[in-house]
Amino acid sequence: MGTSKRRLVLSMGIALMVFSAVLAWNPQRGYQQAEAATDYRQLQKFSQVMELIRRSYVKEVSDEELIDGALEGMLTHLDPHSTYLNKEMYKEMQVDTSGEFGGIGIEITAAEGGIRIVAPIEDTPGDRAGLQAGDLIIKIDDVLAKDLSLPEAVKRMRGKPGTTVVLTIFREGVDAPFEVKIVRDKVHVKSVKSDFLSNDFAYLRITQFQEKTADMLLEQIRKLEKKRGGPLAGAVLDLRNDPGGLLDEAVKVADLFLDKGVIVSTKSRVGKNLTFEATPGDVLRGKPLIVLINQGTASASEIVSGALQDHHRAVLLGMRSFGKGSVQSVVPLSDGTAVKLTTALYYTPSGRSIQATGIEPDIKVEPVSIKPAEEKPRLPVVLERDLRGHLANGNGKKASGKKKEDVSLISEQMRKRLSVDVQLQRALDLLKGLHALRP
């Protein structure tokens, strides 16, 4: 009985502390007192439920578990992106933004009936297993995903490298749910990758916006220019299946391709609205830029896409993006835990909110799975210049022989990718056309 009383006093003490904080925060005294009284009554109810659980629940539960569960429920009830982070999850989140963790490498969000995959992170176990943006996770091992909070789902999919997790997936267009067995691995997310699409054009890929992504992108561009021996004639920026990440890195990446103007603005219910603007200096010097997007392009990658589209700096090609137009703030608490809270909506330079609507590409190109055609012997094409005794051209010189394109800068991996990636093929064709029209 003594223990029960002490616990009740502790709970009421917590209630009074919160009550005092609310009272001190609001400057309007009459309104303040009414609000405080309401909060006090609600906290009394909270304390009563806690005490009931302590006395009557079938298993013993610690105060920490109860408080953590209450905070988690409170925040996840608000929207799919707000959540409470216990000490372990907060540490994992800090690791995520640095680019290395153990698991399967997918970005997820809450959805009706399960957990929705926003995007598989490139070259991770989830990506290699064939998971796709838009897939609905119904079960994680033998546990129904709809019964799990996002932090719980993340925890179940994370684990030691070499261990396995089985996901039951529902995919649009597939008749029945199917299982995917994935071996966990040490996931190191390489934020930026690059290659040549031809000797003139660059392929720039951002897999996730993490610490120093903009610096790494600039470094890759400089390396390609050095290898080419001069400025690039244009580039494709691939943001497909990029689940987002750090807002400030998205702003820096957009700024690399813009000389001036607003990049993004944020508006919140309370606090200061923010506007981020570009600084002089376009790393491509105004050369053509194509941005690839799809339904896995979310959050920070949508900020970049929207800014470049609104300023007519790039042509967006692919499919409509995910539509996450909210900003989350991570607030550390004194005990090593943290709260991730949706605090603002962001708007593109033209004032568009893409929340739940996404960004529509300028040119819609659906992904088509194609297999490289087998090389079959063909008769050579005969042109005028191949005919014996053909007339010389107007300047008195014979037409030159067939000129072969120099593809020395293109990697074998990129050649293979271009043979199967229809969206990338279209982007390269468009890039060549835009370049040809330049004076």
C-alpha cells in the first residue's frame, strides 16, 4: 500500500510540473487558467490510468515503459511522421543521418493495413531483394505490421548482419501477397554516385540527403570535369527512390544549380516562418539539367525537384513524386530521448505545397522493365557514301567514313544500365536535344 501511495504521489507530481509549465508559458492569464485547469483534469485521468495499470494489469510494467508508451502513442496519433524516440532509437536516428546502420535499407511510413515502403535505398539488402516504392508490408516475420508503430517496425527490421527477416508484401498488380526473405547487412549508404552518360553528359545520383551530401555532389562534379578535361555539357540528376533526409542539405544541393531566388519556404503554426534563397553560382553554368523522379522521391528530394522546376532550371522526367511536404524537428530531451515532431509545411518557390499531392513531372515516363536485346548478325546499312564512284560533297572533298562515337568515359556498368532503364534513356535523349539547341 505504501508503494502504491508513493507512485500515486509521483504521478501527481509529474502532473503538477506539467501544469506549472503550461501556466508559465501562456501570457493571457484568463485563457491560461482555463487551459491549465483542462490540462490538470486530463493529467489526473492519465495518472488514474497509470495507477490502474500498476495495480491490476496481468504483468508487472515499469513506469518507464508506461511513460514511453504514452508518449509514443500521443505523437504517432498526430501524423505518420511525428514520433517519440527512446534512447536507443534516438541513437539509431543519429547514425542514420551519418549514413551507416545495420538492417535492410528501406524508408517506410505508416499506412492503412500495414507499413508502406517509401523507397528502398539503393544497393542495400532491401533494394537487392527487389522491394519497390509503394509496396505494402503486411507482416514482419510473424507479426502483423498494422499492429506495430513505426519505431517498432524499424526495430524489428533492424538487426545484426547475417540474420534474416521475412517480409510479407502486397504489391499493386500482383494477385496475392508474397514473402521476401532478406539477409540483414551492415548498411552503408553512399549518398552520392556519379558516372558519364556519354563523353559530354554526367549522371549524378543522390540516394539520400545526409550530412555533407552537397559537398560530396560538388566533389563528384569536379572529378568528372577533371576526367573530361573541361566543363560538362549537361547532366541528369537522379532522385528516384530518394526518401529524403536533411533539409539543409537539400537547400545546398538546389543552390548548386541556381544563381538566385527562393529555394524553399516553411510555414509553421507558431514560431518564425523561414525562407531559404539561392546564392550566385551555378555549378553547371546554365547547361541543360534533367531531374529523374518517381513515387519514391520524397521530402528533401522533392524540395530540390520543386525548386529546380519552379525556376525552370531543369526538366523533370519520370512519375509523380511521393508528396511529403512536411518538416520534422527533432527535439532532444534531458534524459537522452527525443521527440520528432511535425512543425511546419514547406512550399516551393511558386508557393506550391506538395503535401499529399506530390510533384508532377514535366514529362511523364513510366518505368518499363526491358531485357537487353540479343545481338544478331545484320546486313550492314548501305549509304550514298558507300556506293562506288559516289560524287564528292560541295566542298570538293570525299565524305568521310563512318564516325564511331567515342565512349571511352562511359563505364561498363552505365552501358548496361542504359540498355534497360527506359527513363534514363529518355533523359539522355532529351539532354542531347537541349544541348543541340544551345547557341
